[in-house]
Amino acid sequence: MMETTLVALQDIMLEKILDEGGQKILLSEFSKIMQQGFAYLPAGVCVSSMGRPVSYEQAVAWKVLNDDDSNHCLAFMFMNWSFV
């Protein structure tokens, strides 16, 4: 869905994928992600790294830890997605 290479994946900014509504939802769930480790996000529309709109039924966001258990990044999985 993200239309990118593994090398370029680390350079993708969150603002480039999630629209304003998706960013607001993520911010409202951010403390839950940090405490619980993950959160389910409702259906929405995002943008692929190539700029193509994508709709999805649900997303999961979870925190990724380093070897020393410190926070490294967030990961996302978009379920039942399709190009709009």
C-alpha cells in the first residue's frame, strides 16, 4: 500500500501518510499506544507515499522498542485497504 522500498520506508513522515483527521485520531490515542503498546484506529482515508488516496476499514498502531526497551518508532497496519 505504501508504494515504497524498504530503504525509503524509514524516511516517510507521518504527516505524509495520515490526513488531518487521521492525525487527530492518532493524537487522541497516543497515550494509549504508549501505555498499552497498541491501539485500534477507526476507518479512514490516508495517502500512499506516491500520493495516491487509500481507504481502509481499520488500522492498528503500535510502538516499536529498541533492544534496550526504549521507544524507537510507531508502526501501522492498515486493514482491508483499497485505492480510492
